[in-house]
Amino acid sequence: MKDSLTFISLILILIISGCTSISSYKNVVLNNDENQSTLSRMLNKKELAAKVDRDKVVNDLEKLFTYKNVKKSDIDDVLSHIENNYIKKEFIGNISKTIQTNKKINALESINVSYITSKKNKEYIIESSFEHSPSFNISFEENNGKRVKNNLLQSNLISFCKTFLDDQKGLIETSLFSNKLSEKDVIVIYMAQFKNTVDILKERYPDTNYLQIDSNNYERFAEQTLNIDSSTKRFNSIQSLDRNIKLENNPRVKKDFDKIYFLLDYDLGKFLVPIFRSYLIDTDFYSTSEIILNVSNIKELNDFEGMLIPSHQYFFKQISNKKEILNFNDEYNKALINDLLTAEKLKRLNVNALDVIFETSPAVFNSSECIKRDLTLWRVTLNNFTDRS
């Protein structure tokens, strides 16, 4: 009887509340605190005074929107939160649709699918399939399978509009070059392997300053870029006039820019970025996830504290809950394969306007369209991670 009353009350609320999307907050800079979480906006915080209770509700909602392996008990938990008035009424329509979709997924029989891809990706696919329900019957037929690029970061995973890297680059460019005047406010610092990307940027944004690093003297490169080198020379010349007078040198930074876009790998970035940060405390730094691919421990992100990277907080949260990882590249690949399999399930249902928390980004799923990621800029911080490392 209680279940039927819950269902009836839910329907009544739906009629008056309508639906609000979890993907309606664009290009938010996430600082990794609870108040910035999109799901936390669903909460009726007057009824949830304790943070531990808020975290519980957010985690339960998060589980629901992943469509990954949602059990009846998970659905019951969310229905209980609705009964207790923990969730704002304007979001209940959206949540109800998500519940019904999860029930449809659980009613599916096993999903048959075949892929053509690399040996390593086959391992990712097999491993990830065990995390999903219903079960997948996966084969790797060279003639009839769906082709997935070997480099998953540069694959559209069959169902997505763009590759994960292209989506990241697009968000960064939108953030940096919102108008013609903003081109001069940006410096792009890159290494040789990113020359093709830089050539494209030069065509689109010719007024931006592009600097290639081609030496191992990172400190000197930073000083020359920021015009600190000439300031130091002037100081030394003045000091040489009278060695008996002790002067203090506070070199002035050339500040005719507001933002730096780093196109570096981890091995170079972990040295160069902290040097620039030591001079430019308040300047925004941007990069794609390529700069952290070889990070093997969450604490190594400390070298990039404050950097803006297009990514999903959910992704970092999942990593922080693991005892150890190989590296971020491996974790991104696993996440992308999970996104691939989630999309496969949803395509079987012929659903539209469905909010989904993919592991790499939230998105709105429509059966007849490619999937557009709703990436946000995540400001790197260890605040919520260090306690779990």
C-alpha cells in the first residue's frame, strides 16, 4: 500500500512541477565543492541541514542518472528522498523519467553487440561490461562489428557528436576567445608534438601570442616569457654600482595577457606549470586533459592546482575512491568505454530528452541524434580528494 501511495503522490507532484534538466547549467567553473554540483541544486537544503545527508542524497541521485547498474533498492532510496521532501519539486519530473528508464533497462534481455578495435580496447570493453546491467554479449568480428578508434580520446565512440578531446578543445576556445579583442589577452605555450593543434589555432586566432618551448631551461623560458629576465638584468646592473648597498629584487612581470593555454604533456607540464604559477598567482591557466594523462596518483594533481581543465567532477570523484590507479590515461579510457556501453543500452529504448551522467560528462540523450557532451571547466583542487587518497 505504501508503494502505491508513493507512486500516486509522485504523479501529483509531476503534474504541477514539470521537468528541469540537470544539463541546463552551461560552462560552469567547478571548484569541487558541494555547492557547485549540478545535482546538489536539486536538493531542498532547508530539509537537509547536515552535509552528510546532502552527500547521501546526491550520491543516490548520481547513481540513478548513470543508468549503469541501478537496482530496485537504489530506486527506493530516491523515492524515499522525494517522500521526505529532500528534493525540489521542479526536478521530480526529471527524476521520475529517469526511474522509468532504469526500469526499462532492467527489463531488457542481454544486449548483443560487436566491435572492431584494438586488443587493449577489447580488454577495456570486456572489463567494463561486467559493471553494467543487463549483461552484454560482446563479440569482436572483423567484418560486421562497429568500428571504434584505437585512441579512445580521439574517437567519437560511435554515438557521440565529437571526440572527447575535440569537445575539450572547443570549450577552451569558447572560454578564451569569446570575441576578437580577447585574442590578445591569451598566450599559448606549447611543445612540438602539439604543433598541428597550434596551426589550427593560429588560423582561427591570429592575434594570439604563440610560444613554443624547445629547451630544458624551464625557469629561463618562464622569465623570458614574462619579461622577468630584463628586470633581473637591470637590478644586477644597479646592484653592481655599489656592492655595499643591499637591494631587494622583486621582478615585475610583463602582464599584457590574462590567460595562458598550455599544450603540454605531463612530463613537461609538471615542471613548467608550477614555475609560471609562482609568478602568476591570479592568472587563469587552461589545458586539456592531455596534460594530466600520465598522472598516477591523485596527489600529483597538486602541480596543476588552480588550472582549468574541461572535465567532469564525477570522473575525478570515481578516481578518488580507488586505492590505486595505473594513470589518468587508463582511467579516461575506462570511462569512455563505459560511456560507449551506456549509449548502447539507451539506444535500445528509443528514448528522447533524457538526462544522463556519462562518466566523462553530463549530456541529454536523444535516440535519433548524436550525443553532445555538456562539459564544464573544472578548476583543479585536491580539497575533496586528499582525505580519500
